[in-house]
Amino acid sequence: MSKHGRSLVSHATGGALRHLAALLIAMLWLGGAAIAQTPRGIYAPGDAAVTGFSGAVRPFEIAPGQDPASVSFIDPNGPALRVIDLTRMGGPAQGQVVGAPKPFTVSAALIGQVFGVALDDRAPANIYVAASSAYGLSLVAPGPDGQPQRVQRGGKDAAFMPGQWGAGGGPGSIWKVDGVTGLVSLFATVAVDGKGNAGAALGGLAYDPGSQSLYVADRESGLIHRFAPDGSPRGVYDHGVAGLKAVGLEPVPPSPVPAMDITSADFDSASPASWGFAPPERRVFGLAVRDRRLYYAVADGLRAWSVGLSGDGAFAADARIELAAPPAAGPTEIAKIDFDDSGRMYLAERAAPTGAQDYQALAVPAIGRLLRYTTIGVTENKQPIWQLQPDEYAVGFAGDFRNDNGGVAIGYRYDARGDLNRDSCGGFVWTSGEQLRAASDPALAAELARSDAAAINGLQGMPIWHIRRNNEPPRASYFIDYADAPPNPAARGHLGDIAILRQCQPRRAMMLFGGEPERGVLVPGLWTCRSHVCAPGGPACPVNQVWNPATGACSSGCAPQDVLINGQCCSPKDLRPGGACKQPSTNIGKPMCGTTQTPIGPNNECCENSQIYAGGNGQLLCCAGTVVNGTCDLKKPKLPICLDCCAPGYVKSGGKCCLQSQLSSKGQCCPTGQTPSANGSCQPWKWLPKLSLCCASGFVPTAKGSCCAAANLTTSGECCPVALDPNDRSQCPTQSSPPAPCGRGERRDASGACVATPRSPPSTVIPVVPRKPAKCLPGERRNAQGVCVPRRPPPGVVTPGVMRPIACPPGFAPGPYGQRCFPIGRGGRFGPPPFRGGGGAIGPGPNMRGGLDRR
């Protein structure tokens, strides 16, 4: 592990204090020393706490006919939580990859696979992470030799794979990482009526500093749990009952049937439908706390809800629907909610898990979005009116710029040099994504490939005003790789959540547009309908008004029995399936698809979400059978019919099958932890150091802890004296010894040979005759530079016709002729005389350095 904590040691100044001023200075200094003794810890405000899949250990060599997925395991030593230093980006955001330091990492061996992350308000802040099934569920069972082997289906001897939940943890674990020491401990275990979570695990986390409460979403029961600072439970909120009842919908109580059982053959790790998730109507994921309300996302209809919080953090009985996001191009959920300082709401989508057994495409690719909503008004009962259509950000260069993995957080802005500006709170949005620089356009891909790696799975950061319409593709962005490992072009859905702590002054939520209602009729248009509620087929409503279908007119609010959603008053009947306000996340142009289906293809044919997969060019297709490893299973064996053939991705080598990326040019199969080199041998892969090493722009950390020019760094972390060929970064290029220097009187010609230096004809020297200086005038003398200057009279002697030099106040000195006072600037030089304006008086100003102002 990285260094857990740091402390700043201050030394007292000894000696007697003789003057009151010195005493005050010493008191102020000692006060600053006491503040400096506060340890920095493992996290500093402005850094990003990021979760992600820890990776998998894939065998480098297998027997012919063997399935590599059966011998692939979770990497327990891979990073499950990382603190990323966002202090220096090395320049303005121009689509570059930033080698940001990662000063602290927690492996999956300690906390397992986690998604939700939150920070409390301690100094330094503690980090909380929650167990997750977002990256899949993996099982093992004893093999013929008694050793654990991977299995796909449940059985009586099945158990979760090591690295799935962490040491001593389970699907309901919430882990706490001490902000000072980095010590990992089990903070709490989510349970319902004494029964623990079976495997669906947990969703998002949210911390409320007002009540010091931690909230977590239970993906199995659909409940939201509240915990005290010591980890003790402090109550639950049941959206499926209390939330739905509050808006007049039929409650959906928790199922009395056990959610899942890994000892049963019905459990299939390749089929997320068997993982025991709560029904979409009560399945909660993303959480956020703002203005004494808990915001939460529900899978049904991609809706964002909120419920009030009391002073001690308890749940109120005033749940309401805030908005419903438009449907995505496939099955997604809102995995994270965040707010900026102006009250804008950010929603990060995560695509549905695939259950991929090869640990590659862990989520449906290229459909995750990052959306933003702004309030455009408020009703008479003080409920915000959110804009009808959200702003969207371009995430990644691949496909349709929708490569989000479900994490979002607001951070500090940056100056022109790319340095973090802690005086400007907010203004920058960070999100997690997949294949962020793998552009689909060939010309753009060639442009990006010239500078940095394309298969970046990590973070993308951009100014909050750079929404999709003015940052598509997202060139004005920073990109940070999460794992610092060899790029994996097949990886999808490997990133998780983000948390960033900012120390800002609280601001009131701002409306995008406000004021008195306009007079006359507002004509609907693109800009008008983004700042006003537009009636279906009619005029736009004035500010602070919504559309009421029952009356066919705009109004300042909805009836008590109606619900405001997306600027429209909806009755409980309209919110039910088939109603006018029902907007399921799977509805893409065909409203009659079921809640577990998505319209696919040009004819919008309904396809079960578990059967959706991505084709070769990224388009969504519907499989006739089960989707396995993110691809369509056409009822054909995954392995070749012949027992002597190698699995896809492996090649024959020495009678065995070698992972294609591990085969050297000499036919050697490099073991795990080594990579093929240009000379045909295997060399160890050196991971970049996890140090807080800040390098200058264009330089990155090396394996030796020094900074190296990015163009000179090999894949093994060696810094070469010259730039490398971008197509071969395996080792430093071979350099020939420099040629011997030429002899005296010789020079090297264009061919490199030493030739005699031609002699130039001697030049004619023309002597310079010094000019006789002119005589100085009476009363003048010549100084050391030969310039005539006035003679200085002896002290006390008044020369007729010569004025006496004037006396100047402290901080000022007489000018060259002694008749005017000028302020003394830095280094004892004269500064320009300040002009006070008005009457044209010249004299010392209150803001002049070195003058009367001694700041």
C-alpha cells in the first residue's frame, strides 16, 4: 500500500520577546504552526476518489481445446479504489492524456469489487465504498484436485471468488478508509430484518454533513439505508411503498421470495437476470444530498426522485418525482447524481451488466450518457421546474460519444497553465468512461494515435459549460488512465464512481431564467422550449408555469392529486404503464415495449434487455438466444470442434495455446507480468510508480521516480536519451558511438568527413580615432561616464543661481536635480510619480509599494 499519512512538523522559535510587535508576530506564527500540524492524510480536497474493476488474471498459456474463461480469475491485487491527484494537468485541456499521480490505492483483496464512493467532512476526509455487482459476479467450486476452480452456475459447493467482496466482507459490505492512516475497516453490513444481502449488492453512497449520516442504496431489497458515524443503522426508506404511495401509484412491496442463492443451479453468473435485483419500480441506484433532501434514481422510467430529510437525517413523507430522463439506446440506469454550485443536476448513466465470463465487456458498450438539468422555474408550492430536455456532454471519442460508466463529480477549475485553482470553486466536471480516446472516425483516430494511447479507461474532465453542442468530439478535455496498465481495447464498463470534496461557500440554487411572466403569446422554438415549458402543439408557458392537460392551459402549479413531471401535470393514471406520462427507459420510439425490453433496429422491434449485444461497428442487435460474454450465442460451441484447436485470442505455440498478445516474435510465450520485446525476448512489465510525483508539461513519471519526456518513455518505464518510434516503444533504440572530433583546423562537411577549414583573407583594420569630448559648461563637471552633470556644492554652501535640494519624507528621495521627490521602488530605484487626478497633484499614493503604504 501507499504511504498512509503525512504530518507537518513545526519547530518553535526560542528567545525572549522584547517588543510587543515581535510578540504579536510570534503569536500569529505559532497559530499557523498549530494549523500546519493537521495531517494531510491520504486525501486532499480537490483530489478524486475513484472506484473501478480490479482487473482479471487471464492465463497466458492453456491447453488446446481449453476455455480460457474457465481459468480466468479476478485479480485480487488490482486497484479497486484509487485517489487521483488532480492538481496539475500540465496545460490547457486539449484532449491529451495526463499522467496524474495516484498517491493512494486499495486493492480488491481488502475491499473486493466496489462502485459507490463517498467522502465525509472530516479533516482529512474519510472515504467510504460499497460492495457492488456492477462488474459481474464470479463463483468458484472445488475441482478434482481439491483446488478452487471457476464455475458459471451455482451449486452446493459454490462460493464467491476471492476478490469479489474483500477479506471478511460480503455483498452488503460498506468499507471505511481512514483519512489519516489509510487503514481499511468494515464500516457496516447492510441487512434487512437480520438477513444479509445475497449477491445483488449495493448501489450509490451519499453523505449528509448536516446530520453526519451515510446513505446507501440496496440493489436487492430496493431500500435506502441510513447509518450513523459509528456504522450503526439509523432507519430505512422504502421507495417501493412510501415513495410510490406519495404520488398516488400502486405500491410495489419487497418480494417475500429469496432473491438468489448461489448454491442453486438457477443462479447463472453469465445471466444478470438471475442475480436477484429488485424490480425496476423499486430498484434504486444513484444518491445525492442537497438542501435537506435526498435525491435518488429509480430504474423504472429513468426517473430522479427526492425525499425530505429532518435535522437528524431521518426520512420525511414528502417524496416527489423530480424528472424523467429520455430513454437511452439500450438498458441503462442512473448510477450517480451530483449538483454544481448553481443547483444544476448531473446524471451519469451506467449500462446494464453483461455477465461476461472473460472479464472484457462488463457492461453494454457505447450507450452511457452524462446529462445535465437546470431549473427554469418554480411552482406555487415551491417545487422546481426542470428543463424538459437535458443538456448532454460528449463522453469519449468512440461511437456516438456516449461512453460513460456511471460516475460524475464536480471539481475545481484550472488556470491557463492547467494548475488547479482552489479560489474558483466548481466549474469543472469529471466523469468515468470506457475507451475514451478510441475514435471511430479514421482521421480522428489517426490524429489521436500520434500522441497518446487510445484505449483509455478512466476519467474525462472538462469545463461545465462545454456541453455536447460545443465540445463534440470532446477535444477540450483531460483524460486520465485508471489502472496504469497495458491498454485493453476490449475492456468496457471497467470504471465506477467518482467523489471530489470541495471547500466552497454555499450558494443558492439559480434558475436559468426567471422574472415576471411574459405578456403575450410565446412562440415555441428551440431556445424558447429550453427555457420555458412548451405545451404539446401549443404555445410556450410563461416562466414559473407548467402545462396542465386536464384544463388544456398553463398554470402556476398542479392539482393536489396530480404529479409534476417534466413540466407537465400528470394524474396517477397517466404515470402507470401505457399512460400519457409513462416514459420507460426502454421506450425508444415504440411505447408498447415492456419494462424489460428495448426497441432495436430500424423497425423498433422489442428485444429483451438480456439479449441485446453490440455488433462489429457498435450498432445494437437483438440475439435470438442468450448473450454470452457480450456477444450473441447462436447455439454454437464457443470453442472449436477439434480438440487440438486454440480458443479465440490464442495461437498455437510449442504444442500449447499462447495468448496472442504474449507471443514474442521468436515464438516464446511470455508469462504473466512480462511483455514481448522487439528482439523477441520477454521482459518484465514495470508499472508506473504510484507516487505523488508532479512532472512538468510533456513529462511523465518513470519507474525510477524521475520525470521523462513522454516521447522518450518505453512501455517498460525506461527513459531513453532520444525520442522513440511511436510504432515501437518496447525498448530504447540502438545508438552508434559518436564520431571522433575533427582535428585542429578541420571541420565536418555534409557527408560527415573532416576537411580542412578554408582560410579567409585577412581583413583591413581601420584604427578608430577617439573624439575629443566637448568642454562642460560653467557649474558642470564630467562624471565617470564622460557626461556633463551639475557640480555639487560643498555642504552648507549656497551657490548663487543654484537652488538648494529639497527635503523628502520617509520612503522618498530627491530626484537627479534635487528639486522633486520621487518614491523609492524595489531595489532602491525611483518609481514613476503617481498621478492623483483632479487637480493634477503629484505625490505619494496610498497603494504605492515602497511609499507610504508598507504592506
